[in-house]
Amino acid sequence: MNGRKIGRAFRDAGGHLRRGKPRHAVSFAVLVLSFLMAGLFLSLSNNLRSRARILSRDVAVVVYLSPSATAAERRTIEDRVRLSPLVASVRTVTPEEAGDRFLKEFPDLRDVLENLGRNPLPASIEAILRDPAGPDAPIDRMIDGLRRLPGVEDIQFNRRWSDRVRALGRLSDAVGVVVGGLLILMSIAVVSGAVRLNILSRHEEISILHLVGATNGYIRGPFLLEGLILGVAGGTVAAGLVLLAARLFPLYLGHSLGALQDLIGFEPLSLLQAAGLVAGGGLAGLLGSLAALGRVFRS
Amino acid sequence: MIEFSHVWKQYHKPDWALSDVSFAVAAGEMVFITGPSGSGKSTILRLMTRECPPTDGRILIEGMDIRRIPSAKIYVLRRTMGVVFQDFRLLAERRVFDNVAVPLRVLGLPSKDVKRKVFLALRMVGLHHRIWNTPAGLSYGEQQRVAIARAVVNNPRLLLADEPTGNLDPDLASEIIALFREINRQGTTVVICTHDREIVRKFAGRVLALREGRMRERGTAP
């Protein structure tokens, strides 16, 4: 196909879109809605994933030492932790450091701590994991081993939160795929219907084109482009609206969510994700056109 | 140019639209195919343009056995011919220029060539002054002339016309047939299907008469 024919196909597709405005307005709205929903869930997942990443940075196995633990027992515990292949680094926290950290995080509770007359916080050894998102089993085995050592009072593994947030991200992905997918299927059907009506309304022109020796590509090209243009435009507008939601949500609605603000928020899509929305829109439009052409020309 | 050899066509059982029809049209001839409505005239044209295949028999157009042309290549056959219909089949919302330009745009000709050829075709049918009108602003006779201009704009070797005077009064009908005669004189083979025997009588040309799908008589109009 030479440049002139491509130009002609685009001009014809533009003409189809102008003439079928009401039909295409509906298709366009459905396309935008579908890809907006998919984009919003993607943006929500982005936010949850980045929250999970932040939480993961603090993931550690914390070994609380008994106040009666001897120096030798402490050294054994510390050596055991340090030698584990799962551990990236080890930090020892004295009761005084634990007290300072407590007061920094909960300054309102200074009175409570002072009224006790002594520091109740135990010394601890914090093992920062090499892979915070690694499988549970080896970490559990390490914890079980440490728990049996003399001088160990308690062990905590604070990965539960990041796991939950990550699971929420996966849930958001799944909901996005299901809801967005269903809406995208619906938008393909709507585009197909609009293009089909356009083809039928141009039946006379198509029959003339066949009789004067137009190739199938010449006749079908503009109808394919019609769906493609609609889809790309729908995907682009949806990507723009997701960006707008990510910008405006924290300003207008985010504060009303209080503590949940960090979790329920929209993070701007990456360039690749935005391009994916636009390409997805184009693909949906193209599939809609192909379905319409298949149905009409088969019959 | 055209050869029908024992051609049979059936749309729906048990009726035959054409039964054992054979004839030949030489290059440069002007031929009338006559007969009452339902006699099979339009079927012959539809077979020539490969809008439908014959049920049996062989049809050669310029040596091409049209049954053997794959669907994707039918456009090659159709580019060798122009077709005119009783109902003109013009695109109502397009201007005369755009209607006549359709076959040239399909070929992907440059805009300059399209303009020149469209103007020449419209001048030949005497409508170059109506180039920017829409069909709705033209009389029936003028609309048929536009349809003829569209059919001949890319100089086809074969011009087919299906009841081209069916919607016209006798004077306009004579003018249109005279136009076909002029096109034929310039070397184009012309096949006109018509039920109007008066028109056929007025113009010299070979006549093939059809009745109930069978070729009944072959002769030459005076």
C-alpha cells in the first residue's frame, strides 16, 4: 500500500467517524470507561506495591534477649544470626537504644515509661534479611533454631504487614483484570456494533467499490482504521484521566481517608503502563472492527 | 472478448435463471440483450462481473475463465470493465466529481491525473459544468450520464449496462443510447441489457433475445 492509499484510508476513516458521530460517541465513552477502570486499578496496584516496598525495607527478624542472658549466650545468638545466609546485616540494640527509639516514635508515652522507674524494654538483635520478600520456610527454620538457644526471650518477624499490603496489590491487580477485562470485552462489542452499523449504512458505496475493482484491503482498510482511531483515542483519554486522578485524589479526597490514605491512593502510571493503555485501546478498537467486518462480509 | 458456453445458473431450486445459454461478443461490438423482466438479462451481467458464479458452463472474458479467478483477484477482472445500472447507483452525499473519481481513486492514481480524467469523462457526457453538484441537484438523465462517466473514466475495454434507460423518458433514453454508441465507436465493447425493444429498433447493433432464461433469437437491429 503506497502513501497515497494510506492517506486515502485515513481520510475515509475520518469521514466514517464524522458521519457516524452519535454511534461512535457511545463507543468512545465505553472505551474510555473500560480503560479508565483498568487504569485506575493498575494505578491503585502501583500504590500498594510501592507501599509494600517501603514496608519491606524495615522487614527484620528481631530476637529479644532475656535480661538474664549472659555475655557468652548473647555472643552465640549474635554469631548464629550473623552466619545465616538469609541475613544481610545485624544490628544490636541495647535497652537504652530501645528506650530512645520508643520515645522517638511515641513521645506522648514518655510519662508512662518514666513512671515505671526502670527501662522495661529488652535488648535485641535485629537481623535484616537479604531478600525481604523471600519464601517463608527457610526464615521459619532459622527462627525455630534461634528460639531454642538459651538467652532468647522472644522472636518477632514483622513481615506480616508488607505481606498483607502486597496481597492487597495482587487483589487489586486481579480485580482490575476481571473488571477491566469484562469492560474491555464489552467495549469491543460496542465498537464492533458501531462499525457494523457504519458498514451497513455504506452498503451501497461498498457494492460500487467492489464493482469498480477495489481490493478487499481498499474497502476494509478505512473501517479497520475507524476502530483503531477510536480505540487509541479512548485509551489515550483514559490514560490522561488516570494521571489526573493520581494528581487530584490526594488533594481533594485523600485526607478524608485518614490512616488509610497511604493504602487507598493512586500512583501515576509508568510510561510503559500508559503506552499499554493506549495500545490496548487501539487493539480493542481494531478487534471490534475486525469482528464487524468478519460478520458483515461473511454474510 | 466475451464467450458464454452452455451456461446454466440457478439461484434457488428448482427454477433456472439461465438454461444452456451460449453466445459470443467480439471486441469492439455493441450488443443488446433483450427480454422481459425475469428473463435472465441481469443474471448475465452479474455473471460477467462475477457477482455470482455460474452453476454450470464456461464464461470467458478476454480469455479469462471467470470461474477460475480466485475471489481475492476478482478486482483484476472488474478493472477491465465499467458498469451502468438502471438506478444509477451514485453516492448521494458526494459531488459529481467524487462519484466519477471513484474508479480512479481505487487505482491509486495521483490527484492531478484523477482531476484530468474526471473532467474529460464529464465533458464526453456533456456534464463538465455540473462537476461540483451533488446527484440530488441533477435530473434523471444527467444522473445517468454521471453514472456513464464513472463507468468509462478509466477507459475500460468492456462497458456493461443493465437497463440504463429504464428510468428515463423516450427522448432521454435515445440520448443515452446514442452516448453508448459514441463510446462504442471509440473502441469500447458495449453490452446493454434492456427490455425496451423500441430503443433497440432505433439503434443498429446485434440483438440477443432471452425468454425464461433461454436464448431465443439472435439478430441485428436495422
